[in-house]
Amino acid sequence: MVEARTLSGFRDRLPRETLIKHDIIEKVVRVFRSFGFAPIETPHLEYADILVKQGSEEIQKELYRFRDHGDRDVALRFDQTIPLARFISQHRSDITLPFKRYAIGNVFRGERAQKGRYREFTQCDFDFIGSDSIGSDAEIVQVIKESLYALLIKDFTILLNNRKIINGFASYLGLGDKIEDILRVVDKIEKIGIDRVKEELSLLEIESGKIEKIIEFVSQKGIGAEFFKSIECYKDFSEESKQGIEELEFLCEILSSLEIDKRHYKIDFSIARGLGYYTGIVYETLLDKQKDIGSICSGGRYDNLTQNFSKEKTSGVGASIGIDRLIAALEDDIEQKETPAIVLIIVLQKEFIKECYRVGEKLRSFGINTEVFPEALKAKKQFAYANKKGHCYTMPVGESEIKNGIFTIKNMKNGEQQEVSSIEDIAKIIKK
Amino acid sequence: MVEARTLSGFRDRLPRETLIKHDIIEKVVRVFRSFGFAPIETPHLEYADILVKQGSEEIQKELYRFRDHGDRDVALRFDQTIPLARFISQHRSDITLPFKRYAIGNVFRGERAQKGRYREFTQCDFDFIGSDSIGSDAEIVQVIKESLYALLIKDFTILLNNRKIINGFASYLGLGDKIEDILRVVDKIEKIGIDRVKEELSLLEIESGKIEKIIEFVSQKGIGAEFFKSIECYKDFSEESKQGIEELEFLCEILSSLEIDKRHYKIDFSIARGLGYYTGIVYETLLDKQKDIGSICSGGRYDNLTQNFSKEKTSGVGASIGIDRLIAALEDDIEQKETPAIVLIIVLQKEFIKECYRVGEKLRSFGINTEVFPEALKAKKQFAYANKKGHCYTMPVGESEIKNGIFTIKNMKNGEQQEVSSIEDIAKIIKK
């Protein structure tokens, strides 16, 4: 006998949670597709050298890496972006740019196990490859907005920044060589606060005058003509900063023309997105009432996605929706059910089980998800089953129902019962 | 520079194929749900001892097994049935029986690479746990039928058998101890033919008289009252055979009462399903016009799914849809597209790109999947892009369209163009 258990940091999803997860995915996929993003799939397992070159040292430690049967050095993917870069390079002759793809799949990171952090988790990425147009960046914002609206989430803010502004500003301060470290520290400002950021910056041997300027820089937040006027000064520091601000201006122009509610997006110079490959506009999305959950959709523009695999330059922009964070955010508002069935047919006599199956078939033909209890257990037990699983209606079927053609359906939420003389009418009541 | 490549036996799915795959999954999921099957998810990675005990020796050789960071002996799942058994045992107190679940996920087998066989592939399983009722077996047949109908497949036959009949018959012949080997050989009858089956049976040291009887037995196929009369004799051989035939009779009674077309199911005593855990009725499904593809949905009843993990007995019945075989079967009939977008908006002037995005937004609000080309490239190039990707309509938008409010949409299949004066009317034309 083996003990039934999952690995530390891994977990099962039971029907209740999986139904919520799949519902979220279905809705965001509908949005992705409405913009012309197409699905692709890549393997969970890759040659290790595909994955590790671009990954940080930390990622290397966390990699599930081993030798396969053919003594190949292989590893489980830890994100879907490097596999996308590999995919684009490998199939370059089969795909047409611009290439818009989404991918929903699991990735693996052997992080230290901690609450709410898993070693296998689902990523939901969408990327727009092969276009330099700021229109594509605007579309990413549109997709985020429409996805959240589809999930009935209306209180959120998409925070925008541009790595070019940061880079330009750092060069101006003569700190261009420390930019990666500065970004890493600044990225933590929400978590650790301004004072600790100052401390950490001074550990990088940055003089205090410059630290003050960095802090002033990362404190810039706002939207609208006035805000853009107030950050006009940063354009003077370098050509790169100027270009970065102008790109944000044009992005906001497009968003404004699309009549996206202004409370949904805001420039925030503290948004850095630690990852090395971003080079342009970057995004984070916070739920206004649940900021502690963290960003539920982040991403940005990259200049050269495929640099490890090909000499051809491939730029693009993409983002990733945090499915698990969304589940956490929505869980309390969503009806808790363990079944996708609406109706449970209660089997009253064993001799009439065939008729029960027929009634179930008929209800299904009217588009009603219907489960037939598989045995003629005591009715009480079958009702209890429906209560536990979350069926909205129950409908006992036995000799008298079949002979008289009159069925009783019970609303399991309010206990109301109704006598109905045709299956079609039952379907109508349920669909109301 | 690293060469962009996938591991041998692994592959990417490009948009064209992924769109077909996801379309198939969406349709079968709708059917699963209509019967009350709920989704669950289990990890791709498990403790190796969870997976290998029940697996055959062959599976052990094919297992992707390694030591993780914590020196745990882990492996990638090679099916979804053993993880289901582990799941049921582990969450026994959180789930209510009967438990109907589906699971669509990838599994890994380090088989020798060969055409059409992959080391990572998708399984689409549905199981009905905790019910001994033949009604549940009937429901599996119903689900197979409805799934194929949902995919517009109408020429198929579900082959039915019962392991009890085979077991009883083997005992009667005094070959009960060789039953596993006999099943393994008989299972290959379609592939290798009767003569080679005879040969292989004689290698098992079965005398020729008994071999003849086995061949006669496995040649029984048919449906309806007459057929059941013709196999009546097998009831006399053993109590187990008798029970097995009676179960099939009752199953067919339910299917007949459900008015499932009789050409869709047939008893076939040669169907054995090699896998060790089946103990009752077993299924295979062949496409009448593409039998060479093999069974596209197989399964059966098992008496004790969780025997390796728990003393509690858990019976059930389940089947698995072969997604890749279905893709192969359907590929030629399905429109080949690389995008889920219906319309491509052709951007005529850079200065009007904001307006193009607005038109796209408007079309989407009418439920039309719309892609906006991200740059004002030459119109010819944008048309070529639509041709390549498979957009059904193109719609050039520039200064004159915006100023006059008159748009031209082009049907990309027949080349027809139409002038339309409102976005709403365009949506109507497309939806027609």
C-alpha cells in the first residue's frame, strides 16, 4: 500500500476550484480570440540549454532539470516566454508576422515551498510578435481591460511605465551600468517602502543626492495633460527618456480615443518589471480593492525576443494574466458548486431507471445540463447528494411521474416545488 | 547562439492545429458537462512510487523519472488514471460519491520515437467513480455518442464486450491462470490476424482444441435479440460469463430505450482492452470509414481503482478520447485557419490608426472577432496577410472611410465587395 500524497509545492484542484479556473480561462480566451490572438502549444519538457541561457541564476537553481532515457540534458519549462522565443525561431518560415498568440499552460519552479506559492502553476500569456507599433501596446491594455470586464471586474488600475525613461534617466545620472540593480531595488518599493529602497540603493554605492533624485523620479504617478506637463522635464535628460515619454503620450492618446475609462490606467514611474528582457512600455495591473493580491496582469515590450536563437531581430509586446491570483480575487463572489449539472434526476424505482435516463436525455436536448443519479437509493440520500454538489434543481422520476406525465421540480435554493406536465416546460422554467 | 529545436518525440502545435484541437476539446467538454462530469486537475509531476507500482514493466522503462532538488524520487505522469486513483484516495473525505470527473491533460511516455507517436501527448478522460450501476456504463456510451455527434461525426461503431465473459470462458477451459496472456494476444487480432493469434496462443502451450474454441469465441460479434440468442450458450460455461452477458443485455436495453441508433454499437467478443485494471464491460470506438486510425475512444469498468492506496474499494467506469486521432480524422474536413479573427481591418494611413482601433472595438462589441493590422503597411501586404492567416473579411479604413462613414468590406473567399454605411450593418452581414 502506497500513501496517497502529492509532492510538496504541488497540488490537485478539486471540481469547485477547477470549475472557477476553467470559467476564468474560457472568458479570457474569448477576449484573446476577439482580438485575433491564436492559441499555440509547446512541450512541457525542453532541452535544458534552450531554457537556461536566458534565465537568471535564481531560475537555474529552481529548474527541474535531469537526464532523460537518451542521456539528454532536459528540463521542465519555467515560463512560456522562452519557449515562445524558441518556437518563433524554429518555425520562422511557417509563421507570418505579425504573429499574435496566446498560451495557457503549466510551468515549474522549484522555489522554497511557502503559503500560496506553488512549484507547478498555470500561466496565461498573450503576445503580439513582430510589430513596433505603439498600437500593439495599446491593444495589450485593451485586452487586459476587456478580460477583466468579462470577469465582471471593474475596479482595477493598469499601471504604465517605459523602460526607456528609466534607462535614459539612469544614464543621465551616470548610473547606466547599475541600471539592472537599480531596477531590482526600485521594483520592491511597494513591498519594502521608500526608506528601505533608499538603504538598498546606498548599498549599491550611489551617492545620496542621486538617490533623492531616483526617489523623486519613481514617485511620479498620474494621468492626463497636466501630469504629462509635470513630467515634461524628464524629456530633457536624454533622448531615450524623451522617446519613452512620447511613446506613453501616444499610447494614452489611443486609449483615450478608445474611450477607456481614465480611472483604469495611470503612468507610474516606479513600475520597473524586474525581468531583463523588457525594453519599452511595461504594465502592471492592480485590483483597487485587493491590492495585496499583487499584479494580476503584467507584461511589457521587448526588443529582441529571439536573440539567443537567431540573428534576426524579433520585437514584440506581451503580458501574462495571473490565473491563481484571479481565482483568489474572485473566489468569494462566485457561487460555489462542485458540478456543472443544473438538474439532478432522482431515481425513485430501480425498474424505472431506463425512463430516468430518457428524461435526462430529453432535458439535455433542450440545453439543460442534467445528471441522472445512477441508482435507486433512498430519495433522501439523493437529495442530500444534490445539496452537497450544488445542483440548482432536483426532479424525482418514478412510476407515477412516467405514467401520469407530471413531474415535480424542486428549486434547491429556495425549496420551492412546481408541478410541470412537459419536459419542454421544465426546460423553460430552468432557463428563466 | 543556441539551436532552436524540440526534443525528439516532442513537438509544438502551431495555431492551425491548436485551433482544431481546442475546438474539439470545447465541444467534448460541453458534452461531459451536460452529463454532470466536473473537471479536476492533478500535477504533471508525482512521487514515482505513486505511479510505478501499478504500471507494467514497459511503463517503468518509459517513465520520465528523476531526483528533484529535495532528492525525492519523482516522475512525470504517464496516464491520468493512476493520478485519479491517488486523487480519490487522498481527498476521500472531501468528495462525495458517485464522483464524475473529466480531465484533459498531457502525459509522458519515453517510447521509441516513431511516426505519429509522441512522447508527450494529450489525454481526455472521463470517469464515473463509485457506482456499480450498469446505468453508468450506458452513460459512458451516451457520452461517446454525443461527443462524436457534437463533432459532426456520424459514422462510428462502439464495440462492447465484458471481461467477465472472457474470464468465465477461460476458467471453463481451465486456462484461468493464463488469462492475462490470452487477453494480450487476442487484443492484437485486428492488427495481426487470426493465424498469427493462433500461433501465439500455441506458444502459450494451449492445446489446439482449446485454441479453436477461443477463436470461435472471439469471432462472436453482433447486436439485437437474435445475436443474444446465439451467444446464450456461453452463459452455461460459468456463472461469471452468464453475469457478463446479462450485463451486456441490460446495457443494450438501456441504449435501445434511449433510442441510440443501433448501427452505433455492437457486441464484439474480441475486444479485450489489454490493461490490467478492467473487470467489467469494456469499450472501443471505430470510425467506420477510417478504421485504420484505431479506436478513438476506449475504456471500461474497473472494480477496484484505488487498491494501491486504500483498503476501501472504489469501483467505476471510464473512457478516454484520443484527441490526436480525432484531429487526424477531422483535419481534412475542417477549414484551415491560422487565426480566430473573422475580420482584418486594413490600416490605410498612419494618421488614422486610432480610428482603425475604434472601428475594431465597435465590431467586437457586436461579437465579431476583429484584428486591426498594427501598421500602415502597403494595403497589398495587409491583404496578403489576411489571405495567409485565413480572415474571412477585410475592411480597409482610412481618411475617406472615417470622413464619409462608408466602409467597404471584402469577402476573402469569393472576392465580393460591399459598401456599408454603419458598423452595425457590417456586423449583420458577417453574422449572416
